[in-house]
Amino acid sequence: MNTTLAVPPKTRLQSVLDHASGDKRFKILEVHMKKHQFRQDALIEVLHKAQELFGYLEDDLLLFISAKLKLPPSRVYGVATFYHFFQLKPQGEHTCVVCLGTACYVKGADKIISGIQEKYKIKSGGTTADNKLSLLTARCIGACGIAPAVTYDGHVSPKQTIESALEKIKIWI
Amino acid sequence: MQLDDLNGIAEKHKSSRKKIIVRTCMSAGCMSSQADVIKKNLEAEAKAQGLDADVEVRRVGCMGFCGQGPLVGVDQNGEHGLWEFVKPEDAPRIIGALKGNKCDVQRGDPKHPFFAKQMHIVRANGGIIDPERIEDYIAIGGYTALHHALTELKPPQVVEEVTKSGLRGRGGAGFPTGLKWGTVAKSPGAKKYIVCNGDEGDPGAFMDRSVLESDPHLVLEGMAIAAYAVGADQGYLYVRAEYPLAISRLQIAIKQAKQLGLLGAGIFETPSNFNVDIRIGAGAFVCGEETALMASVEGKRGTPRPRPPFPAESGLWGCPTLINNVETFANISAIINRGGAWYAGIGTEKSKGTKVFALTGKIKNNGLIEVPMGIPLRQIIMEMGGGAPDGREVKSVQTGGPSGGCIPADYLDTPVDYESLTKLGSIMGSGGMVVMDDSTNMVEIAKFYMEFCMEESCGKCIPCRAGTVQMFNLLEKITQRKATARDLAKLEELCDMVKNTSLCGLGQTAPNPVISTLKFFRKEYEALLQPDPFGPNSNGAAKPTELATK
């Protein structure tokens, strides 16, 4: 959003709308907004859809949404940054989400995290330099009965250890 | 749709049932261990072994014993069997066992204390019905409570029944549900809303996820009854984005209920209308707080606002709004069907009914249990849970998540009810119960929760935003063995300040894990303290005598 300051907002919005007309995903997003009758209270639903389509929420995308829902960009940006689920940066090719709920923590999820951090030299929330792996943490995915749980590319795996986690990641890299 | 039609669906569905039912748990826990493949293999195998005329392989919700999953249950000749740790390749042997063949897959015991000591109201259908088929729910008497309420009771009578039951909010605070319903019903306004709080943010709790995944219609029916009682026609079900399976099953359930005229306009051909929309959360713990949740439903940043006005008077878009937890709504149809007096007969004097707990952590039997209120903690932990694994001792039990506290093993004879847990400095909470063994460092646990609250603080009020950071830093200093007694005193002072001056429940309860571990495990903190270079009674400032000489 910093770059918004450098370019006058109106021209930037215009260029976003021009660009959007050539991208099918924007069209799908607009259909989704129409389904919600462009209601401003559907903002979170729209952001979910946008992230599903684009993978992450870049500034231009947020500007597009704010124009279509007739909301100030500050409001859209404010909501997108408030909720942890929304990603404002592109993710790596593969994602590894370690659950850090209490049950997982008590059973050693913190050791799994530090094991991966050490091996691949990334921080949680970060992506490796070759853009292969993003390491994320989750607050609790509600799979406490099978703790510690790790989600690899959207698939939850039960009762993980450092060894099993590193083995799974090794296949990707 | 009328009662005859409902009974017709139930009868037709019951008569089409096959002799043997093989129930495959397809809840989030078991799904992570290929429960979908297991079901497919079982179906194929039943066909291959020529049993497909007699065997129905059914998708069911959570059976509760998540730690032993994936689970497969069998109902044959009136007997119930259970298979544990099932793998996809076990399918031929499990189907073979139906014919009496030998099978070496681990057998579960349905009479295990883990199951035997439970009492099911909310989870009555979990692991029995197919959550994606409304016929299954109707066949076990679903939506009859809604019919009874709409056609035979007046709205005040419904409220009275709920009041009589003594049901209290299952989200944690334990506010009497009947009183809340009565307030919303009495609030003036043509437009009213029902909100179901499914933002189960407590780490270590998954009761609501399981109820939504296993029995979505039970929650919808409870919401529809509530709507009739308070005069609302629009409902929102707020579910966490982390629960994709629950969301998809709810979407299916709403669609099916609308098709049969059990939701929408003119329910049961009465003038009652009720629509439900799903709102998906986006990962903010504070949205479990009711005013923050309403802001989120309105598409805003989920920040709380001061109360009063309470949502019952001015909630969503300024209209009277009834907010209840998933589990609270799940209790309603049983209360309407069997009467408030029946419900009030279960539990203790002030805490009625049953409560679902997620029993996790360092315990042998992990999973979901529903027990009557007032059951001693020891029975839950030792008999049902089997105590700590690997020959270790249970050290403490954490209830209520980041808003709760740690109960030491000495207090295991405490009955589980709202008042007793509050007296110990913990809370009932939404039902997370994380067991810790003697290898657990309690200061680390307090730090873990403080880090959670620090990151989840919405930043609106200063005590919570700044206080949680300071408390976390002090806890870190203590765990790094750099703190003195003075830091500990400062921590206690901050606990008191944040607790008493924060805007919402998150801040007000954030110090609880520290306060309760300090109360019961103070020695662990003190063991980490360093001697104060300025002497034990100093406040850290230079002594007056030193100043005088300068």
C-alpha cells in the first residue's frame, strides 16, 4: 500500500480496472460480489474468494474490491490486515502449517517448528529463498485428538514428529 | 411440509435400512488418516464379498474417541462393535469379520469407561447419523421439536421452557440462556437477528467443530426454535475458516432444510420465516467475543465495543440480536422435546445438563466426551481419560483455554460446574481440557498463553494491547533466568491491572493462566528468579544514601 502514495490514487485505480478487464479471475470475483449484491457487509466473504482465486491479496486486488464495493481502501486494507487468514504476500510452492494449539504444543509442536526452522533456515511465516516452502503456524485447527497435527499443502497429518515432518518436506525440495 | 410428511420421510428412510450398518467416522480427525479411502474400500469390499444387499457403509460424524482413530463402528444383530486405528487395507478383513471370519484389526471396547460414563444430549447423534443426509436426522426424530414449538407453543412458552431447563451459555461465561432469550424477545424492534457463535478459537477445544461436522441439523433446528421464540427471521452462523469440513456440511444442511421447507419462508406451513446464512471467520480469536463477532458479521475489523448496550438490545446493525454458542443451540431441541424439567434434573443445583469436553494433551484416551455437570474431574481424567501415558503423573488440568487456568492434581476431586471451576481461578470455558503431566513446565505454559493473547489482542484498548506485551516480556525474562523478585511483583501488578481495566473478555481474562499458575505453582516461578542486585526490598532505584553522597 506504500506505493499508493507515490502514484495519484485515481490513475492507479484506473490502471487496476483496465488490467482487471483482461483477467478472468477478476470476472469470477465480480460474479461472486454480485451474488452478495455488492453488499459492503460481505467484504470478508469477498476477500476469502479473492484469496482463493489469487493465492494472496495484493494491493491492486484490494483496490479493485474497494472500488466495486464502494468502500474506502483504508477499510478494505484494515480488514485484510486484521484477520490472520488473509495473506498479503505470495506464498511458496508448498506450505507447511504447524498447529500450535495447546494440545499440539504440550505434545511437542514447538520442537517440530524449531526443527524445520533450523533445517531450512526460515522463520515461521517466512518462505525459503528458492520459493519452495512456506512455513506457517496455526492457532488451532481443532484436530486436538490427533496432536501434534501438521497441515502439508492443505492435507492434515496426525501425530507428527520432527522426523516425520522433515521427511514430508524433503519430498518437496 | 407438515408433521405427516416429516413422519413419512422418517418411516420411508427407516424401512429402507439394511441389516448391517458399518459406520465410518468422517470427522476432521479421522479424515486426516484417510477415512475417505477407508469408506470407499469398505464399500467396494462389501460388494466384492457379496454383502452389498445387507451392508450399508455409512458416513458418520465424530464418534469421540479421536485418539484411537480412524474409527469404524459396526451395528449387527443389535450389537455394536468398534474397530480402532483402521487402515485402508484393513477393509477386506473388517467386511470378512461381519461373516464371522477372524480379523486382527484392533478392536475397540464400546463399554470402555471412556464411553460408559458419558451422557449424550448434544452428541446423541454423533457417530450414528450421516451428517450430509437430512433423512438420517429426520429418522431419529429430527425437526419434531421445531414442529412442536411452532404449532403447539407460543413464543413466551418456548422461552419459559428454556428458562425452566436452567440451561446456561456453553460458550464459557455461563449466562442463563432463558434470561437472554427473554430479553431479546422483549426488546422492541421489527427486525431481530439470531447469531450462532461457532468461532471456536480456544486452542485445545474442538467440541463445536465436532457438533457442526457430525450433526449440523441439530444446531439449525435450535436456531430456528430460538428465532421463533424471540421473533427473529434472519440468522447468521459464524464459523471459523479453519473448519472447512464443518462449513461444507453446514452448507449442505441448510440447502436440504430449505428444500424440505424446514428453513426459509413459511416453515411447517405456519407464518414463521427463518433464513440462515453462513459467515466464515478469518482467524481472529477476539471474534469469539460477542460484540467483536457482530462487527465481523457486518464485514468490519473484529474489534469489541463496550457493553451496555448489550446485543440483546442493540446488536447487528443496531437491532436486537440473540447470540448463543453452537453447543447451547444444540441443547434446545432436546429441551423442547423432553421438557425443561427433565433437563433441569441433570447436573448440579446451579449448573444443569451436560457439557461436552475436548479431552486432550498428555492423556491416554484422547477425544470428545459429554458428561453430566458436577462429575468430579478425577473421574474424567483418571477413569475416562486413563491418566497420563508412559507411567507419568498428571500434574494439572487446563480448562478454559487462554481465558482459563490450570487446576493442580490435588484438586482433582472438584466437581465440574461453573461455580467450582471459577472458585479455583479457572473457568468452564467452551470445554477445552488439556491435561499436563509432570514433565510440563508451568511457567512455559503461562508464557505460551500470554504469547497467544498478545498476538490475538485486537489493539483497541491500551491495557490489553500494551499490558499483554509487557507481561509476555516479563515471563520471557523469568524463563530465561534473568528476572528478580521485583519483576515477579511487577508481573502480578500488571495481571491485576489488565484484568480490571480491559475492554472485553479477552483482556479481562488474559492474565488468568498466569494468576492461576502463580497461585498453585509459585515455586516454579521462584526457582527461576535471580537475586536482586539492589537487595530484596529495593524498588530498583538508587538508594537515597547513595544520592546524598553524590
